[in-house]
Amino acid sequence: MRQNSFGVIGLGYVGLPLAMEFCKAGHHVVGVDVDQNKIRELQSGRSYIGDVPDTEVASAVRSGLFCPTTEYGPLAQVETISICVPTPLRKTREPDVSFVVSVAEGIVNVLQRGQTVILESTVYPGCTDELVAPILERTGLKAGEDFYLAFSPERVDPGNRQHRMRDIPKLVGGVNPVSTEKAADFYRRVFQTVLTMSSAKEAEMAKLLENTFRAVNIGLVNELATMSHQMGIDFWQVVDAAATKPYGFMPFYPGPGWGGHCIPIDPFYLSWKAKADGLETGFIDHAGHINDRMPIYVVQRISHLLNQHRKCLKDANILLLGVAYKRDVGDIRESPALTILDLLEQDGARVSYHDPYIASFQHLGREWKSQPLDAGLLRRQDCVVIVTDHTCFDYPSIVRDSPLVFDTRNAIRRACPELVERVRSGQPHVEVL
């Protein structure tokens, strides 16, 4: 095996940044992905991930430290292999670990004695021991003795410029103590802090706790926000007021729904596993119900706002500002904007969108293209809906040029302090979720 070498399978939002971190530390990295288009882009020195600049990829390829490929063969020469593939949900909200299984079966053909394999994809508690280990042991090698196997959850936050990957504490739990230490020692070459856990199952559970905590609290504030609106209470002021308490409270904010590849998915890995063991997960299930219904609530509020101004949702021109699932990223995975778009179209509205991070996307057999944002576009709308609060939006101009604005993120008041009192006092053409 080649010293200071690393293999990453799955070069997406987790795998590519991880590969670049090891390249910057002087490691030789083999990056594997089944998408030939991605591999061609990387081989040409181009990145398709917003958090990874082209210059990083080009430098790593040019230096020979980064070898992007669709082949598993070169992985036979690396010290450690990291699995960073998607783990989506099926329509029945059961875990889909088919990508993990496929990768494990691919590793079987190249696995060498003494190598370390680390699963980073989010899975249910027990998956590393119960699913991945038996597949890899088809080689005749035993996990924890002949090769080492661990789980280390990815903790990437796309678009976050404050917390770099290497600065986020790395959790590691192996199928046995020696596997834990092998994986932890390898990660210490890049990460500032590596925390070891007593088992892979505990590390898997820690990742699910992180995202279930967020999902349940998002569901709580979404439920309270809809309730507060009915009571005539400005819930955004309520959250800000509660957040002044210096202990015992962490602010969460309502929105049009949940999105991304983690928060709407990971809690259901845990609830599926719990139900398989005969246990209940009431908080998770209720949070899922509330968060799933938020796009419906948003469309109802839009319809009501239009009615107040003697307009009908049918045949109304509706512009969605932002379709990404979170601010300042070009990622539409599980974005609530897509559900809102569908519901508006079903009700007969004429829908368009503008998003500076997403020039176009395919959805339900149709290509959608971002419209150039200017005063003319805004004035032609019956209602402008702020779905994603990108920091680059000119909110004063949006308020000035739009006949009606429905702000699902409280973006206007947060970005424009001078507009706070005008919006709070019921400026006739601006409404906040």
C-alpha cells in the first residue's frame, strides 16, 4: 500500500471537500464516482461543488495528488477508504442503503489486508456492523483483525464559511477498539479534533441525534408560527425575545418547510430502526407531519393574501425568489420550493422563479430557468414569494417594486432594519410568514 494515501468513494457535497482536505495535507487521493460527467469535470480541473473552488481541484490534479476515476482498481493501493455516497429515503420513508451496499460490494474486489474502511454516509444504528461488515468479509478477511472498519459521520454544512471542514470535530467509532484507533489516527492527519466513541453504533446514533434535534425543533417552531398567526402574534419577535435568555434556550426559526439531504431524511432512519425494534418515535413522526405540511400552509397564505387584494390564485403571476433549500447555496435537494411550485401550478397560478445560484433545473419532466431579476419582472407579478433568503437579494428594491410580497423567511426585516417598523405596522403589500 502507498503511504499517505486515501480513497474516497462518492465525490459529492461530502466526498469532494474531504478529498481536497487530504490533498492539501499532501496525501495522494483516489476519488471514485460512477458519474462519468463528474469525473471528466474533475480531471479537467473543474469543480461542481460551490464550497470547492476550481483552483483547488486544478492544483490537486496538476500536482498528481488527486486521481479522479470511475474505477475501483486503484483503491487497492491506498491506506484508507472512505464511503461518502447518498443514503436517501424510499417513498415509503424506509432507508435506501442500496448505494452503500453497491459500494461495499465494489470494495470486496480490491480490499487488502491492513486497509481501513470508513463509512461516512448517514445510516441507521447498527448498519456498519450488520450490513457493511458481512459484505466486506466475503473476501475471507475478518473485520477488526485483517482489515479495520469504522463509522465517522459527515458533518458538512454546505455554504457555511465560518466552520471549515477540518475545524469541525470528527467523531469516530469502530467495530472494535483497534478499528476505532486506526480510523482516528488517519483522520488526525487533517482534522484538528478527533473524538473516539466506543462503537460504530454510537457514532451512527450521534449523527442521527444531531439532525433529529434540528428536525424536531424546526417542527416545533413551525407549529407555533402557524398558531401565532391565528392569534395575531408576531412569532418572529417572540423567538428573538426568547433568545435573549442567556441559558436554556436555543433559537430556531420557522420557514416554508425543510430541505437538504439531511434534516428531512436522517430522522426517519432512526424512526424506521426504532419501529423495527417495536419502539415508538412520536416526536419524529409529528415533526415530519408539521414540516411536510408547511408548503401547503405557505400556498394557503399566498392565496389569502391575494384575496385580500381582490385577486385570485388562479391565473395569478407568482415569482418565487430562491428555490435552493437554504441561503447562499446552489442545492435544491428536498427543497420546499419545489413543493410550493407544484402546489401553485396545481391551483392554476403562472409560476416563475429567480435564483442566482441555480440557473436551471429539471423538475417533473420540465426544464425551469431562472428569470433575470429586475424592476420590470417584479412589477409584472401579482405576488412575489421569498422562499430562500439569499444574502445577495436587494430586499429594499424587492419591496419597492413588487405589488405584493410574502416573505417566508423574515428576510426583509432582518436584512433591512429601516423596513422593520413599516412591515410590523402592516405595510399593505408585505406579509411575513
